[in-house]
Amino acid sequence: ENIAASGYRYTSAEQRPLPLLSDQKVKPGDYLKLAPELRGADLTFQWFKNDEPIPAANLPYLEITNFQPEDAGRYHLVASRPNPNGAQLTTVPIRIDAK
């Protein structure tokens, strides 16, 4: 089982964080989209903020349409396959701060 990310393939034996995004500073009211390049059949996604799952954030990207200071934090994405032997990939957490 493989998950492809930015031209690299990671199997379930290589369960290490993947640096796909970089820290950012965002002005209040701005639009923010976090979209690492992950590809693979039958993937499930879960975004996290400060190590807590974000409810209903289960797309391969995360959009914040009206960034506010309380949106600042550490974000990461977990992509996995739904079967028991499936691969799982975690992006390296990035810091999003208000300008």
C-alpha cells in the first residue's frame, strides 16, 4: 500500500512525518488554504489543530475563509487507507500565526 506525496512514495513501513508545508503568518480576515500534494486511491484525511482533530476537516486540504487570531496554532494532516494494513502518512506540523 502506497501513498504518493510530491513525487515520493511512502509505504506503511516508512511511518515518518512528511514536511509538505511551511510555517505561515496570516492577516486577520485573510483566506488561508493548506493543501499538501497527497495522492492515492481510497485515502481518508483528518486535519488537526494543536494535536486535536478538527471536526469535519476530512478533505485533502483545509480552508479558513476568514482567518482570525484564534485560528492561529499548529496544524497537521493525517492521510490513511481504511484497511487494517493500510499506509498512514502524517505531515510535519506547521505553525500558523496572525500577523
